[in-house]
Amino acid sequence: MSGFDELKNNNERKFVLEAQQEFKAEARRNKHLALWAADLFKFDDVKTKAYILEVITSDMEEAGDDDVFRKMKADFESRGVEMSDVALREKMNEFLEQAREEVFKEG
């Protein structure tokens, strides 16, 4: 194998690993987000577990995080919990950074 092919294969493996880690981080972000919201909504443990799955699943509707944002925004509105768009986006970003750190530490 030439040096070029080896470099190409290494870059492909690195890309795949980074994509896997980002997927894990986004799923973990969604879990943290759901736990945070469930606490604000005063959900019990059973409802919280179900809600975590709802939020994680909502992220599979389209690329990006707008699908999660819309779901969360609608959930806050339907429960009468005031949450600005800016505050929700900030919380989503905060949890994503936290999740990335956790995934990175796990290797």
C-alpha cells in the first residue's frame, strides 16, 4: 500500500470515528435536555424515561437540531412553562458541549 493510500484510509477512519462520536454526543445532549425539561415539567420517573425516548427520537426527523428545538418549544408551550427561544437554544448548546466532553472522555 502506498503512503497516499495509507493516509487516505487513516483519514477515512478518523472521519468515521468523529461522526460516530458526534452522533453519540447529540443523542446524549438530547437525553440531558429531556431530563432537564422533565424536571421542569415535574414528571415522575416513568414519564421521564418515556420523555427521554421522545426527545431522542424527535432528532431523527431531519438533519440538524431544529426538529429537537421545535419539539421542545412545543412541549414547553403546551405545559405553560415559559421558555424563550434564546434560552432554549443556549441550553441545547450547553448540553451539547457537556455531552461532547463526556463522549470524548469515554474514548
